[in-house]
Amino acid sequence: MKNFKLKILFGLMTVIIIACGRPDPYDAQVLSAELDKNSPPNTLSAREIKNNWQLLFDGTTTDGWRGYNMQDFPDCWSIEDGSFTMNTQGGGEDQDIITTRKYRDFALSLEYKLTSAANSGIIYQIAEDTIYRFPYETGPEFQIIDHEGWPGPLEDWQINGANYAMYPPMAKPFRPAGEWNHALLVIKGNQVTQMLNGEVVVKYEKYSEEWTRLRDSGKWTDFPDWGKFDEGYISLQNHGTKVWYRNIKLKEL
């Protein structure tokens, strides 16, 4: 009996040691390493396919995307050189685009390039309803902006890589206007990580005491449904300035 108990204890210790030695499959750095930096834009490499990444934009069609509170793809967006971008034709007002599917736990990878003083964002966990005009009324935003070329002062939670109106970036690895940047957003349960060009810039726990305090003490006090949804659409924001988005990939976690 004693030997049997020792065997069970040894087995449990072995399992714990093996488990502790394994990398967290939901860690942003681990997920980033699954991406093939050398594959052509808007394609999936064999390694990415093996790791269950899917392509959300093929570089030539608008399949999988539409306008917010719309059935169709808005005229104020177009595809240019294999990238989604904004244009000045039609629309009248700025119109954001969203995925046609909702997502809960996922990793989103994309590349973006800014013109001088351009402003945009990746908005997620969005609810769609005609009571809202824009995705930012319900969903958090990975801020994308040329803050170096911005004509006026900005708060630290407004600069490139920030979680808009919530968390300033912990690092500033942004590349200047005209150069491609890589953004990675990871959401697993209440844990959210934003990476920019290979560095973690924001990390927070949704519904934590800190998150709730920030939500309830700033801009979002005017938006009672902001941050309430754990599953929702993903949006690329049209803020009336020109930004290019390509290589949009997603892995459900």
C-alpha cells in the first residue's frame, strides 16, 4: 500500500512538473511565434494552418466584412494594393466596417500603415444595434494613430498602441507614418493583451477593480453599454483619414 501511494504521489509530481514546463498556449508571445513573418501578405503558411489560424481578408474581396449596422460593404472603403483602406467616395459620414461573425476568445493579427496624422483603431467585443451609431459605443479599442504627426496635444491613453481612453501603452515600439506596423490582440476570458511590433503594450483584466474604476471615471461614463459584451464583432475604424490594413488573421482560442 505504501509503495502504491508513493507511485501515485510520484505520478502527480511528474504531471505537475511537465505541466509547469509547458508554455501557455494562450500567451501572446507564444501565439505571435506561430505567425510566419515571411509569408506573403494575405496568405496562410503551412505552419499557420497547422496552428489553426484563419484568413479574415484575402486581399481582393470584401468577403467576411460589411458596414456597421449595414448588410453591405460601405462605399467609403475600398481595396487598394491588397489592403483595406478608406476613400472619399460615397458614405457621407465615416463608416466603420465589421466582421460578419462574432468572436469571443481569439487572437487577431494584422498589419497597418498610416498616413501623416491619420487616426483609426481596432475595436472589438462590439454589439450591433440601431440604438448605437458607432462600434466604439460598446467595444474597447486598440488605438491606431500617427500621434507624432497629430496637430494637437494627446493624452497618453490616446497614442499609438494604447487601449483607448483606458490604458496607455507600456512601451512605444510604433513605426512612423508610411511604414507597416504589426498588431496582435489576444482575448482569453477576461485577460486581454495588445502587442505592437512584437512587444506587449497593454495587458489588463476585464472586470477587475482597476478596469472598472477606469471605465467608470472617464470617457465611458457617457456610454453605459461600453465594455458590457464578452462576445461581439471586430471592427476597423474609419475616422476620416487614410489607413491601410492587410494580412488580417484570426485564431479562435
